[in-house]
Amino acid sequence: MKKIICIGECGLDIIFRNGKPVDSAPGGRIVNAAAMLAGMQLPVIMASEASTDSVGEIVTSFLKDAGVDISSVDRYPDGRTPVTLYFTDDDNNLTSVTRYEQYPPECFDIVWPRVDEGDIVVFGGFYALDPRMRPRMTQLLQHCSERKAVLVYLPGFLPQMEPRITRVMPAILENLEYANVVIARNADLKFIFGADTDNAAYHNHIDFYCRSLVSVDIANHRLSYYSGKEVTSVDIPAERLRSLCWRAGVVAGVVSALFSLDATPELLDTPADDIRRRVLESAARLAR
């Protein structure tokens, strides 16, 4: 039976408004997308790591309660599960980000799930670039490609984690080459490629490696699917972009549509307009 494999960092986000904590939740688009997909009764496996500390217990319990298979989450005893503090103003605008983590020297010792043809593998963020795990991650991505799984890549990450993009650009380009679909905000595309528009980022930097890009234009409340010379767009209500998990909803929407379409790498090389539209409408629906 085909399944969805999500590879990403387990962490906890704490939201501050005017210096006071107002909310906390398991963090990261991939973790939250995994929980959403499992909540839709889809078979989801999380491949990650978390300390045996209390924060790690919060995140792994969240995934397990949602119905995610966490047998491929490594629980390391030496270290701390990442915590990210987001500081916002009265209008919920982000003003600064502070991150705390303590990984042991030897980690990412997970038991890889079995990968079969037709599976969907979601990976990305700085987790797919970190030198600690890059050698093992590359081996897995190569294996997934050989097994004809569909690879969905999320290239965005906090600039604070690697302010010099040139250091990780080779790994980003390698990830793009493995990917069958890329999901990125326009802010991610500008930070990584220096492109002023999604169209320029796609045609100048992504299309050579991966034919399918789902871009999120936050300012214009729009989702667009680029494929070769074709582009399909749908508008998304502005209020859906105000929740903490809307980006995870976009990811879950794209992946659930690919799952229901029985998508293959070949299909995503030249997806028809109706395929692109179904993917975007699913992403817009789950972005609330």
C-alpha cells in the first residue's frame, strides 16, 4: 500500500507578543503537515529525531495522537529537542526569531522506512541541508528516486540558521534535482535565488532541475503552479494566511491531492491544467 513519508525536524515553537508568551505548538511545516494528513486517515510515517526530554515528548505525542507512525523517529538521550521563539508585535508581525537546540555529535541514526513505488516523500527546510545529516539524507533521496517515489521538496528555512546562502546552495540544487514537486513561498525564492518574482525564480533556477513548482504569493493571496511554459493560479482568502499553520496546510493540501491522483514522477513532468488546478484547490482549501 502506498504511503506518505515525511522527513523533517521535530521542534517546538513558542509565540511571544510584545515580550509575553501567548501560544506554543509543535513547529515546522512538515511536522504539522504530517499530522494534518494523518488526520485525513492517510498512511503517514514521520522520519525524524527528538530528544527524550519533555519537549521531545510533546512533539512525538502530538504526532502519535494525530495518527502518524513515529517508528522512524529516533529518540536520542544526549541533547535537547529544538525550541524556536517567535517574537511578534500587536499586529502579529514577526519582529525577531531566537532558536535553541542541542544535538549530540552522533545523531540522525533513524531506521529508514521502506520506500515503494508510488510513495510520496516530503522533505525540506534546513533539515535537508544540515551537514550533520546530509550524507545520510542524500543516500535516502537517491534510494527514493530509484524506487520511483514522488519527492516533494520544501526549500525554505530561517535565514538565521544559515545567513550565507552560498554555503548551502550546492545542497539546495542537489535537492531540486531529486525533487518532482517544489513548494515555496515567494519570500523563500527571493532569499535563496535573489529573484524578484516567482516566475523568474522558476524559469531561471528551478525549471532546469524540477518541472513542477507550487509557489505561495503571500502579498497577492495567490497560489500558482508552474510547469514548463504553463502556469495555473488560484486565489486564496487573505484570512487563511493569518493562522500559525497555514503553510503546513498548503503542504498537506498539495500532498493529499498528489496521493488521490496516484501521481507519478512522469505525470509531474508535464501535468495537465486540470491536474495543476486540483492540486492548487486542495492546497487553498487546507490552508485555513
